Amino acid sequence: MQRGWGQDGRMRVAGALAALIVGASAGGALAQEKVLRIGMTAVDIPRTLGQPDQGFEGNRFTGIPIYDALTHWDLSKENEPSVIIPGLATEWAVTDDKTKWVFTLRDGVRFHDGSPLDAEAVVWNVQKVLDKAAPHYDASQVGVTASRMPTLRSARVLDKLKVELTTSEPDAFLPYNLTNLFMASPAHWAAKLKAVPAGVTDPAERAKQAWTAFAADPSGSGPFRVTRLVPRERLELAANTAYWDETRRPKIPKVVLVPLPEANARTAALLSGQVDWIEAPAPDAVQQIKGRGFKIYQNPQPHVWPWQLSFVEGSPWRDKRVRHAANLCINRAELKEFLGGLMAEPKGTVPPGHPWWGNPSFDIRYDPAAAQKLMKEAGFSAQKPLPVKVQISASGSGQMQPLPMNEFVQQSLKECFFDVSFDVIEWNTLFTNWRQGAKDSTARGAQAVNVSFATMDPFFAMVRFTSTKTFPPVSNNWGFFGNDEFDGLIAAARNTFEAGARDQALAKLHARIVEEAPFIWIAHDVGPRAMSPKVKGVVQPRSWFIDIATMSMD
């Protein structure tokens, strides 16, 4: 089994920590200024040009703080699921033909560079990822955007504060999808384009260089603005004191983000006072962290930590008996204990009681005897185990504790005649590979992939993994699972614009997903993060995301 991110990764962590130490000691500047220092699980700073990479950790730390979208997630409540609320759009409605939506924009919003955020700016941001003929089209932003809103086709200005968005088919999920389209400043990008040397004449190369310059000095409209970026080392943000939403005008003047992909390194940085907040602390250090006066925040998340299975020709997972056996062979209660209680046991993509539950006939549980029986029926035994290869990461957004968790699953499945091997690669590479699919060379022979995912909206939770329209490279149906039945169930839900009826349609879809088991459902995350008691006003929502803007510091 390959191991982690190696010496180069450890050197980057050491460099990041050294930078923090130097910054903290330089003239006592950080000691005098209120600065929130965050240790991320990512190996690099998520991209800052408008559409982040590094999975949803990118949205959490360089998307939501720096930028706005037409629709936002409500991150203000701990005890209720996050829902869609107005962002840059104050209201929206679908037209009679169900393929056109009209969004009314908030008046008076300005980008960090002072330029107005109007309907033309929204159209420009749609074009940056959908219109290949646009001079500012950026292919590097397409993968993390178009795959999250696959039916959006175009946008046009109706008036200064109204924009019409057109989809390829009726799609009731569009308002959810648009939380992922962050608005960058067209005027600021144009200024970067003007600075590209005149000797660069190729339009695509000029656009690429302009986006590179924009990423180093970005302009969104969010509650924070970028003041310094050192790739692989640190990102510094300053409060946007003119932010349009007074309830989210930051109380913390400065935030420093540091990539710390190793759980033990993150924990050590917190305990030594080098950072104030870490994502996913080492489970065996939780009691020590609490004993030192730090706070552990957690809340059940709409989140799945799975193995996503391949259905391409020759994959062992094409046999449903094998898929069910793997789901029955994992002692999730023991895994939860192993993680210090920092997980929830799944019964599917969403839990019982959720509006989309649907009461599937297959019960995900720990039943090794039933699993062994299924495997014997499929032709496997202790003497003839089934070899399977899984592509995994050593860290990453929502990946929890991927190495020890995958090793636990590996040992569990051995009891049921599986011979599991791993291909361990860097998180952002794994996330990129996710859209290439099991047939692509990037899979390197793996028949399963371990990428955690959000279940906040129907498309993210279910559609992108079960539709034949989302086969790679369109979206994240890595394993090429799907058929006419599932396409019909998805169409029924997507074409239902009344919430209650849509929930019923989605419940039918979820029940069939669990019964067919295109995943091994291993854990639900609870989003553990450890923070200094100096950090106040923390709301840990039932979401993958969290809002820094409403926090304060002693």
C-alpha cells in the first residue's frame, strides 16, 4: 500500500507552520491584532479565482468567505437543516415552460474593487464556465462548476437587476446548484487582461494569464477579501467592512488559512498555539484537546463517506450479492468507537426519518454471517478471496481520517473474503480523477473510489451518481451506474416543482439506490473541528459549510 503524501508534503507542512511562527513573532504584530488562524485538511490553498478546487473545503474557505452566489446556504442555525436562502438574488421564479428562470438581483452590491455587481456581471460569470467563445472562458474552472449545475445552458440580461437563466430541461434543482457558482468581478479581470504583455497574442493564453493574475489578487463581493497568497503555505484574508449584509460583516479583522493535511500535525499546531482552529482533529487526541481547554464542535452533517463502486465491464461489483455483502461486513459501531465517537452510522445516503428516506428493503447493518453467505453464493471463500482495488486519499475535505478508516474497512472485509488493496494519491488529484471515471487511465485499475460527498440537495446527494446523463466527464457518476429505471425516477423528481411531491419522488429514488447499492456506505461525518476558546460566536450548522463572518475573537 502506498503511503500518504510523502516527504515533500511534510516539508510543505513544516514550511507552513514555520511561516506562522515567524508571523507570530515578527514585531508581535499578530499578538496585537485579532487574527483567526485555521489549519485546513487540504494539502494546498484552494484556488482563489472564483471557482475553488480542493472539494467543498475550497467552497468553505475560499468560496463562501471571498465570494457570493445567487443563492446561499443558511448557516445560522445549529438545530435545523441548512436550507437555501437569498444571496445576491432576492427572489427567483421559474417560467411556464419550466426551462427559464428569472432571478432578481440585490441592488447596490459592489465587488471588492468597487465595480457594480449587476445582471451583466452574472451573465459574465455564467459565460466564464459555459461559453467557450467568451474571451474570458476558463477551462480550468469548468470541472468544479459545470458538473455541479449540469442543466444550466445560458444566461441573458433582462434589465440591470434581472437575469434570465435557461436550462436544457425542466430542473427544479437549479436554485440548489447555483450555490456553487461564485461571482467574480468582470472589471477586475479586465484590468488583469490589460496587464498581460502585448507579445502574448493568443486569446486563450491571454485569458489564462489574466485568470492567473486574478487568482493572485482576486475580487469577489464576499465578507472577506484576499490580502496575501502564498501557494502551499498560507492565505490571508481581511474583513470587507462594506459587505452588503450587515449581519455578516466580519467581526474578525484578519483570517489566515494554512494547509495541514496530516491530522497529527494539525493537532500539534493547535495544542502549541500556532493555529486557533483545526478541521478533523486526530481522534485519539480529542480528550487531550478538551483537557487543554479547547472546544470540540460537531453536528451531524448531510454527508456520506463511502466507497463508490465501478460497474464497468469486468468489475466484481457488478454482482449485487457482492455489493450487499460488503455493506453487511463492516462493523460501523466499532469504527465509530475507533474514531472517538466522531461519526454517525449510515443506513443509506440520507438517514431514516429524512423526507427522502423511502424505506428501502435492503437494511445496511453489521451481519458478517449473511455477508459470508452471499459471498459464497457468488463463488468466493477464504481460500478464494475476491481482489478489489480502491483509490483513496491521505487527507482532504470531508475525507475524515481516510488512511486509518480505510485500513479498518480493509480488515473488516477480509472476514468476508475480500482482498482489498489501495492506491493512495493526493486529495486534489483524487477529486479531479473523480470526474474522469472508472474507465479512464487515472483510475489506475481501481474498481472503487473513496470520495466523500454532500447530501444537502437532490443533485449532489443522488442524481449525479445514478443518472446516465452524468457519466464522466459530465459529472461524478464515476462508476457508470444507471439505467432507464433510474433515469425515469430522476426525471420525475426533477420535473416536480412542488416541494412535498418532489420529496416523495426523491424518496422513491433513494430507496432504489440503497437496494441496488452502487456504494458501500461506511460513515456519515459530524464535522468535528477543534477551536481555541478565544473564538466566539461559533455556529456549527448541519452543513458541510460554516460561516466565519459571524464569529468573533477575544
